[in-house]
Amino acid sequence: MEKKIRLLFFVLVIITIASILFGISAINSREALRKEYEEAKEIFKRENSALTKKANQALEEKKNLEKRLEEIKMELDKISAERNELQAKYNAITKEKEELLSRIKTLSSVATISAPPSPTKPTETPDSYWAGILQERARLQITVERLKDQLDKFVVEMEEIKKDKSNLELEIKNLQRDREDLSRRLEYARKIADSLSLDLVREKKDKQRLEEELKVLKSEHLAAVRKLNTLNEEKFNLEKRIREIETEKSKLEHKVKEEASLLEEKPSFETKETEKTPSSKESVELPPIVVRPPEITSETSPVGTLNEGKVLAVNKEHNFIVIDLGEEQGINAGNIFEVYRGNQKIATVEVIQTRRNVSACDIRQQLTPIKVGDRVIR
């Protein structure tokens, strides 16, 4: 009984410790999840602000590039218009040059036909005319050369503008790719935020569930404490009752010894006392008396037998028995007993607890189930 009470006490203590450890682990896991959520939230905020800042910078750069592209387009249109105007001027000058050359040829041929040879005194009018024409021709050639130089410069500038335009287009493409990348990262950040929100909701549900389980565990703990207190009271009452029984048993044993000594001294009184006992006294139930059976001989009993007793109780659930040998018979924890039924050995037991006249033994080996009344020998 005491073994059972102790086992129940140990089970209740283990349940209480397990419930406390479970509650502590649940609180620690909740705090860890909350801390992880706060850190992830802070990291997300920082990344979101950095991505937003970078996106704003990219948009600002895109606006500046678009503005610059518009200005370059306007400059290109202006240069194209100037080029077209210069080309028109060049064409007009070329046409005028051709007309002047044709007029010079016509005038030369007319002057050669109409002017008579006068070797003695040439006139001054044709020389001044031809000089003016030559000057005009030289001036036109200079203008044409200057226009060609300007045209070459415009062509070089156009090539540079085309290169700048291609570079700008590449930069715009890179900015578009960066913008798409930023969009993807923002989408990923949004998904992370949604996931964190779901985790937070799940954590709140887990927290509520853990709180409910903790309440249940607390109620179970209180019930276990109440039950433990009840068991302690029962244990105290049982120990008190056992002490009373042991006291009563010691008194009865002392009385039996006194009566045995009287019987040995007065053998003639034994018959009379035996005849008077049923009528004068009520029957008293005595504890089992340790007696060596005469049938156990050196052939059947083990060598070195010190104690012999009987099985008082068998607990199959917890695999132990109670025998009628205790501290007064010199029994200590760890002693090994062999259980006999008749002359056949049926089991081996080991003493785990001792009292004054009884002991609890753990069943180590068992060939046949032990019953109350079987003999135990050490």
C-alpha cells in the first residue's frame, strides 16, 4: 500500500513538473516567436523604406532622363532644320554658281564674237567686268567652303548626338530593368508582409490555445494537488494504522511468548487451558508465526537458509509481494528470497522495503504466479 501511495505521489509530482515545464516552454516559444516577428517586421520596414527611396530616386532619374531626352530631341530637330536650311542654301548657291558659270561662258562667247580686234587700244569695260565676276566667284567659293565645313561639323555633331541618344536609350533600358527589379522586390516584400501577418494571426491563435491549455493544466494541477493532499492524509492515516497494528502485533507476540513460556513450564496446564479457551475467550487473529517446516530437509532446502516466511499479499499491478519477515528478523533491502510452493521453487524476489515485521519484495523471476500463503526462504 505504501509502495502504491509512493508511486502515485511520484506520478503526481512528475505530472506537475511536466505541466510546469510545458507552460514554461510554451511561454518561451511564444516570446521567441514574438521577438522573431518584431525583428522580421523591423527588417521589412527598413527594406521597404530603402526600396521606396531607391524607387523614388529611380523615378526622379527617369524624369530627368526623359526631360534631357526631350531637350536632345528638340536640339536634333533644330539641328535638322538648320541642316535642311543650310542644304537649301548650299543648293541655291550651287545653282547660282552654275548660272554664273553659264552666264560667264555666254558673255565670253558674246564678247568674243561682238568685239572687233583692236590691237592698238583695248577698252577698260570688259576687264573691270571680268574682275568683278572673278571676285564674285572667289567669294562664292569661300562661302561654299565655309558651308561645307559647317556641314561637316553638323554631321559630326549629328553622329555624337546619335551616340548620346543610343547611350540614353541604353540607360533608359537599364532604368526600366531596375524599375522592374524594384517592382519585383516590392511584390516580394508585400508577400513577406502578408506571410508575416498570417504568422502573427497563427501565433495569436497558438497563444490563445496555449493559454487555454495552461488554464486546463492549472486546473489539473490544482486537482492533482488536492488529490495529493488527500493521498498524504490517507498515507498518514495508513501509517498511523500500521503503527497501531504493529504495536498491537508486538503486544500479541509478547503475550504469545509469555503464554508459550508458561506452557513450557506447566505442561499439565496445557490441556486445561486449551479446553477452556473456546468457552472463556473469544478467538484472537494472530499474525503468521515464523516456523521452519519439518519437510524442508538438506536435500530440498537451499544451502545457507537463514529466514523463512510466507507471502501475505500479492500486487500483480505493480509486480511486488508482501512477506511476514521484517527488520526484527534481520531482513534488509536487497536480500534475495526464493518462493516455494510445496517443494517446488516458483519465483525469485528481492526486498525493496522493510518494516518491523513485514517487507515488500520486487518479483525478479517468476515461473508460476505467486499466491498468498506460498513460502519464502533466504
